[in-house]
Amino acid sequence: MKSDFYTAISQIAAERGIPRESVQDVVEQALISAYRRYLGNNPPPVDVKIDLEPNTGRIRVFAEKQVVDDVMDERFEIDIEDARNVRPDVEIGETVYVESTPDDFGRIAAQTAKQVVLQRIKEVEREHIYGEYFDREGEIVTATVQRHAKGNVILELGRAEAILPPKEQIASDGYRHGQRLKVYLMEARKDDPRGPRLVASRTHKDLIKRLFEMEVPEIYNGTVEIKSIAREPGLRSKVAVTARQEGIDPVGSCVGMRGIRIQNIVNELNGEKIDVVQWGADVRSFIANALSPAQVVEVHLDELEKTATVIVPDKQLSLAIGKEGQNVRLAAKLVGWRIDIKSASSLLQEERAAAEARDAAASEQLLNEAALSTAKVETRKVRADAMITYQSVLYGPLPAELIGTEVALRATAQKLNIYSNDKLIASYMIDDLPETSAPDQSDAGLPDTTEPDQLDAES
């Protein structure tokens, strides 16, 4: 007949929903702790084993003892003769395991082990309950809203609980008691000081990916692949997909007949809008698709800055940008490029303005060249302070190596050009007078070399 002890272990295992072997292991560890207390305060390190027979309820303690000639403490030492009854080849200084069950160990065990057993069984129960979730990190699980605690939403997963932190919550979900919803198991910790801990999310973009895997068989079996996801939780998401097998429409597969597949996902997310677009290796076409439902006329790329300028019809401008810039912002996240939106008319205006500016610059250059071609050429000797004088005004400084040499001056109505060896070395706006003015006569120790015949010289 099975003992009451065996029956108690079986009952605990059944009530807690954990294996009977786990309960027995807990009890054995508790009995080892009880025996160590029996040894007194600060005992030497002793290895202890428990032989627990559930069918009879018999408990035997085997303690490691050192073999000696003269026993000083029977709790930790054993005589050589007695030791050889346990192991014939044992020598002095070695250790053997000897049955050391105290006479009243049953009572000691009951008193000492009770709290340890209860505490450890709770830990084993939690580890068993949460154990199935430790390997499911990154998956979707179905949960029931249980309660709110300090901003967190506590979710019930069978007999386990998960925490939905504030930053992982969506306002449109509501989180009413008893509400069932699918959550993304973002984190599963079993080494947390407070015990096993599950952290769920409703805002993670991989929640979208897992929902598509559940609803779209082509994604689950790999014939259609999700390349990227951009999401603003609770508001709108964009999903880029591509087919890995010819003859399959990736967007149509995700939407489903009459939109039933995508509608199921939208319903699970409480109305969050989802745009499914065709991914493409060609960046231009991918960007154009990402801005759906807006139509795109043209895409200009700056490969170096990873910036795209997108031209859309005037009537499509607000649609391409979206409410508060949402559509273009999600498209940029989806593609990984910065996107600037321009209407066709604004681009035409910019091109006209640019053309007018180019024409004006060209006209100004022609006028300047014409004025220079008729301007008189004058010469000046560069002063010791690297300055030259023109119309009683000092200009410079010029490069130091030109001090004492002659330079040529050619002036128009607005600009003074200075040449050395027929090369332009400096230009000054005549209207922007330098800070220092000086008479034509040099005060730097070098004579002014301007002569009347030089002033009249023609180029």
C-alpha cells in the first residue's frame, strides 16, 4: 500500500499542475536543508544525499564523512574500521557516504522543511506555468485583459500573466476587463528577481508581420515575403511585399478575395489602416509604390544623400503627403530614404525661376565682359603693405610676393579687377569701399608710379 507521504506528494502535484517528480525534488532539497540545520551553526562543508522512498515514506540521510584514526566528531568523521564496512578499499583521509539519519529526523524534517517546501513548490509551479512561454518570444499569443496596475495592463495567458506596459499600448484598444486580443510576446524572462516575467506589446511592428503570417498562407509558406514594415500604432501601417515565386500576385494574396484577409487584420487592430504595396529592387518604382494611394509622375534620386524628390499631380499633393504628413512619413520609413513631395506646377515654377536666374546671370556676365573689353588698363606698383591705390582708395592686401611689382588694373562701373602677368588675382566691388582711404601719393615709402601716359593707355 502506498504511504501517506506518497499520497501527499501526488496530491500537491495534481493541485498545482506540476510533475510529481518536481515536487519530490523540492521535498528532497528541503530535507537536505533540514539536516544541515541539525548539524548546528557553521558546520564544515558536507555533501548530503537524501534517499526518499515515496511508496513507504521512508527517509534516509547519507552524509559525507572523513575517514580518520581517532573520531573527534561523529557528525563529520568516521573510524577507518567502520568506513571499510562501507567501502573496503577506503584509506585514511578519504571520504565516504554513510547513513546518518537522526533518530527523530521525521519530526525535525517536518518542522524545518515545511516553509522551504511551500516556497519551492511555488517557484516550481511558476516555472512550470511560464516554461511554455520562454521559447515563444517573438510570437503572437491570445490574451485576456485582467486588470490595470500603475499604468500597466495585466493580461491573462491561461494560468500565466503578462504585462502590457504603457508604451506598448494603443489608445484605441480600450483594454476592458475580459477583453480578448492578440499580443506580441516581446520579452520572456525567467531570471528576473521577481520571478518569471512576460512582457507583451500591441505596438511592435512585428505584430503586423505575425498577423499576416496567420491570415495569409502564402506568407506563412514563404512564397510571398514581407520585405519591410512601417507603422504608426493605432493609426496606419505600410507593408512592402514581394513574390518569391513566379505567377503570384503578392499584394493580391495579402488583400485576399474581396479584401477579407486584410480586413481580418484591420479588425484585430481595431481599425488601424494598412497599405500593402509592391516591393521593388528599383528604388524609383518602390518609392512610387510606397506613396500609394497617391499617383506619382516622376521620382528624382540623390544617391549620395539618399534623398528622393517626388513629383505628383497638383490634385494628388495632399493625398501624397497625407494627414499631418503621415503618408509620406510612413513611405520614407518603409523605403529608408528621405522623400520630398512637390506638385507638378510648383516644379514648373521652380524650373522657370531657375531658368530666369540663369538667363540673368548670363546677361550680367555678357555685360561685364563687354565692359571689361572696353575698359582702360592702368598699372600700379604694389605698396610695402601689399595695398594698391585706385581713385584715392586703397584696395588689398594682395599676395606678399607682389610687393614692389607692377599689377594691371581694369575697372568697370561696379568692379575693379587686378591682374598680374595677365592672370586675374583679385576683384573688388567699387561700391564696397575699403575701410582705409589714401591720397594717390603713396605714404608707405614707395612712390606712386601712376603716370599720365599710363592712365591714358588702352588695353
